Amino acid sequence: GSGTTPEGRWRVVAGGRRQVNERVALFGENSYDLFGQQRSLLTTYGVEYEATDFTAFSVGLEYGSLTDPNTDDFDRRGISFGVRHDDGAGLSALGVFEWREDDGESPGSIRDAETFGFVANARYKLDEEQRLIFALEAVITDNSQSTELDGEFVDLSLGYARRPIADDRFNLLFRYRYVLDEYGQQIDGVDALGPQQRSHILSLDGAYDLNNLWTVGAKIGGRFGDTRASAEDPYTDNDAWLGVV
């Protein structure tokens, strides 16, 4: 396979998977970015074990290097643990935990970083008309230099959806989201990092079919949170409301 780097040049990915028996499979992947500004060679090896017909576990090892003539060079190594479950009836879920360590140097200083990450999502079917959805992304980074990204990021979502079958004229979606961002996400087209935040976000959507031609819908949302420009600044209230008809 292949894809493009942020600079628009090509990256090549090659890998394979071998089924050892009915329960165990081995996989490997090599990612080459030899044409972009940040040249990298990363290798991943792992094993997946199907404990039951519904549940499987995986372990992966990653190592490699990244070279950038304009900034720092890094040696990277990491390990990941994953689990997935799908009973074919009501519950499907996936979770992955990853630890990664980057060892790097730039003129006159050492730039090492340790990162812990966790990603999970789940979907539960209450019945044929109702669903519950869960999603979580969490990252903690510890850097040797305060000038590098250092902090925590959490994005948690809980959702409920109702889509009737016999009479689907009315549909309902509800979502709760919690965001803790101590990095400050970079906005497209802007070099500087954005504000840090800790926010609770609620939204409710509804749609009703008046007939075969017309549908009316409404949405109300609210954000209750605090923001700050950087870690040195105090948090201040930054709430917002949204209404759409």
C-alpha cells in the first residue's frame, strides 16, 4: 500500500499476515517515508489470539527511526495491547493501550518523550430501534523539555440514538462529550497552538417527517467549560449555546 505524507510526497507501507492456526495469527508491517521532509522507517510486529468466537487479544511491538534535517532525530520504540469483542447480538467493543518512547537529540540538548495512549469504542444495541455508543481517546505525554508538547488529552463521548422501524417519522440523537486538552490543538493554517480547555458538551437532535416531502428538525447544544491560552495562564469560563431549527 501507499499514501502521502503531510508534505504531499509518497509513503510506502508493506506488510503481511499469517494464520498460524484457527486461533493465532501473526502480522507485520513496515512503513517507509523516504521522500518527505521527515524521513522515517517504522516496523511493527504482533500476534493476535482469538480466545473465543467473540473475543480476541493482540500484542504489537513497534520500533524505528525518524530523521528531520531541520529539527530533531528520534529513535522510537513502543508496545501495544488490544482487545476486541463482538457477540453478534448486542455488544461490539474495541480497546487498545499503547506505550511509546522517543529518544532524540538536538544540538546542545536531549529531547526524550514518553507517551501513554488509550483508545476505546463500544456500541450496544438495546433493541432494534435503540443504540448506545461509547468512545474514548486518552493520551499522556511526559517530555524532557518543557518546550515540547507535555500534558494530557482526554476525549470522552456517550451517545444514544433512537430510530424507530415501524414508524420512522421521528428520530432522536443525544450526545454527551467531555474534553480535557492540555496540549492546545493546532488549528489548520495556523502555526501556533490553540487554547487549552476542559469542557462538558451536551447536544440533542431531533427530526420529524411531516410527509414524504418535508422534514423538520431541531438541535440544541451547550458547552460548559473553561479555557486558557497556555499552562501559565489561569482558566476562565468559556460557555456557549447553540440552537438550530
